[in-house]
Amino acid sequence: MKARTLASVAVAAWVVLVTSACGPEKSTEDADPKPSQPAASSTPTAKPSITPSATPTGDQPAPRTTEAAIERYEEFLHAVGREDIDTVCEVAGPAAKQAEDQGFGPCTATFQITFQMISPTQKKALQTATVDPTRVVELAPGKVEMPTESVKSSATFAEDELGSSTLEYLKNNWYITD
């Protein structure tokens, strides 16, 4: 029972971090996600790849498709399960930046605490979690919502534990913005 309570608090902290990012649209444009490691570029003017899984060639933008958004969100869920802070903060960059601007502290500090509060069972489940594409909602071109019930894993997550996430296509990739 105690582990379940801690897991609820941990995921609730994550939900607060992500959902506190609600605000003016301009703030998501101002929030530049920080890549965990720069990718090699074939030309001096090419933008570095932000995620190898979403941009397999390293030189091309991620596709602006719901499928690519799902892949990116799964990458985020797996990173949370592995406690991969660089990937978590990269994918959640815009939302994390807005939360930091609102006084929540930097993403790296906030998620390190959250990682310690998620149960080992939930972490393991997140490492292989998938998203059911039939439950994903396209809100607008370049903007999709991943409802809690779209996440399929060996552990069950309630809305108040995991929460829904909105991903937007910004700067040639998908990012959690809400």
C-alpha cells in the first residue's frame, strides 16, 4: 500500500510538471528543447537530430504524423522507466521549461525526485509501454493528445497517476507541451 501511495505521488508530480505548462501559446515557442547530445551533421547549416528514433537519418526532421508522435511519446515513457533524465527532459522540454518558469525548478531536478517515487513495478512497465493509436486524439495538425487510456503496459495507470499528455510538432520534432 505504501509503495502504491509513493508511486501515485511520483506520477502526480510528473503530471503537475507537465500540466502546469498550460499557458500562453507563445511560451511553447520560446521554450527551446535541449538535445541530450548533439548529433553529427553532414553540413554546417543542417540542424542536429534531436532524437535518433524519430529521425533515423540524423539529418531529416521527424515526420509530422500521428505515428511519429506516438513513437516519440513511447520514447518518453521508456525513458521514464529507465530513469533516462536526458531523454525525459528533451522530449518534455517545452512543458518542463514552462513549469520551471512557474517556479517548479529545472527538469533534471524535478524528474530525479519523481524517478525515486515511482515503484519498481511501474518503472519496469513503462520501459516497454506502448500507445494504442486508436485512442490517440488529433487535436489539430501537428498537435495530438495521448490520453491515459492510450498507454498500454503491464501496470495499470489511472488518470490521476499518469495523466494525458499533449504533444506538438515544434522545430522539426514532437515535444510534450501539456
